Amino acid sequence: MIALDLNLLRVFDALMETRSVTRAARQLGLTQPAVSHALARLRRVMDDPLFLRQQSGLQPTARAEEIAGGVRRGLAQFQAALAPTAFEPARADRTFTLAASPYFCHLMVPALVAHVRQVAPGVSLRIVPSGEAVVTLLDHGTADLALGAAMSLPERIVVEPFYEEQMVWIAAPDNPVVTQRLPLAAIDPAARITITPGGPAPLPGFPAGIGATAQADLGDWRTTPTVPSRITVYESQTAVALVARTDLVARVSARIAAPAVARGDVVVLDGVDEEVRIPIALIWHARQRADQGLAWLRATIRAL
């Protein structure tokens, strides 16, 4: 018998489908060097180059074309034999760990917990801070799923678009910036609340181009104003409460500001600055693509 492990066959099948080492690595949740190494092993075992590099991509040899159908059918049979039973929320006994900032804890976690307690009483939810590097959390299995600003991460990490959050400036209704319709440039920078849940430096695992507050709590977009703010807080709900009672202003997410706007505690300053929207994503590890429980959790969060 030819000594082949199942992973080599999965690499072969992915290369047949994608005709690219890069795309095959992305599909399998592996690095490009790992796929190249697997292809080298396949070539040695099969005593055939299997794929030849062309301008249009990898071109399979006659031997590769000959075995491709049988390999795919065999993998499908293995998959069917080893596939887990469907995830049944009502019967499940499992703990999910979700990495989330105060922004997500305020907006989404209460509804998620209420729903899970109703439809999946055996499921436990563990909410942990998202300040640590996202890649580290997911690589080590410390978190099953993270919620955060969409960003460029290694190919093994799936960044699944969720929605866009709009950032808005807010002030109290009797604030001079509202009553006198002042432009933002007329506001003393020291009167702008700074929200820095991760400190003034970017958090680990996030691109330097996005401020720490946008990463962790979707608070004030500018974390280092030219004139330092006199008031700094670590989450945006506190900023909303301060704005409602003072002559301070703050830039927070529209969703966080919405309840206070509806009560008349604060107003949104329209057209005072450029519009900023932050893409929000569900972030998880590619090794969990076949995890039906995690797929259920992601679908539940989307629905809520």
C-alpha cells in the first residue's frame, strides 16, 4: 500500500480545485509553506510531479487527473463517516467562550444570553475581554469567537463581515455647540472626551491605522488629540452619561448613543466632521469551519 496520510489527500484535492498553492492554503486554513511541503511529499510518494506551474496557475499532470476522482470520492466517504451529528441546541451541553468589548456586551450579550437560556438551556456562555490579541485568543482556544472591528489577520483566522457601525459626535441639548450651531473646529479639544479602553497605544493584534478605542469599544475615534482632553474614560457608555450632564462632547457609536438620543439626553451633531464608519466582524479560527455548534452561535448572533 502507498503510505499516504489523509491530510496529504486533502491538500491534493484542494490543489485540484483551486490550481493555486495560495488559494488551497486559504481553503484549508494552512500556511502556504505547509501546502508546498505537503505537495513535495505527495510528489515523492507518487513519483510524479502531479502539478506543473503555468502562467494560468498549477496544471495537473495526467497522473493527477487519473487519481483526482477517486481521491475526491474517498474524502467524501471519510467525511460522511466521521461527520458529527447535527447540533441540537435544545439538547446541547457545551460552553462557548466569546471575546467581546463593553460595546458588544451592552448591545448584544443580554439578548444573546436571554435567547440561549430559552432555546439551549444546557449551553453555557463565557464572556471574556477582547483586549488581548485576537489571534492569540483564537489560536490557543481561549475564545471560540471574537466580535470586533474588521481587520487584516492571518489566513487561518476567518473575518466574517457583520455590519457597519457609524461614529457620531454627541452633545447635551443645551450645549453651546448645539444652541449656537458651532462647527467642531470651534470646540476646545480639551472639552472632547477621550475613550481609551486599551490605552493610547494600539491594542495587540490590531492594525496601527485604527485607534485603540475603535478596536476595543468603538468610542472616540481620535485617541491622541493635539490638545489633550481633560476627561478620559475607558468605555463609551460612561462618555454618553458625561455628555448628557456637562458641556463636554464625545464621538461614540451611533448604536450606543441611540437610547440617550431617544430620551432627549443628548443630540447628534450632524455634519460637524467627516463621516466615519467602522466595519464590524465575527472573527473565528478556520479550523472550526466544520463546527456546527459554532455555526449555530454565529447564526444566532446575526439573527439577534
